[in-house]
Amino acid sequence: MRNAKPGQPTLYNAHREVRNATIHQLAALGTLSPAEIAEQAGCTERTVHRVRKEAA
């Protein structure tokens, strides 16, 4: 990843985008707690809060 050129997609960025999209989709359901979203998205509850705050 350190050798990636600026603006060049990396596996890390692709994973982050998929994770963030999953968080947004699960949050849009309105029936899951942040802890449940984190469990299903494979991340921490803190990440769920951060991703949702960045989107606001």
C-alpha cells in the first residue's frame, strides 16, 4: 500500500468503501443498534459512530 500512487485505488480503500456502505445500509434499516451494526459489518462500534458522523 505504501507504493500506491496518489489517487490509485488500493485494497484497503476498497475494503473501507464496502464496509462504510454496509454500515450505511444497515443503519438505514433503523432497527439495529450500533453494536449490532458493528458486529454485522465486522468492525467496532466506534467505527460505526465515526462513519455515520462523517456522512452527516
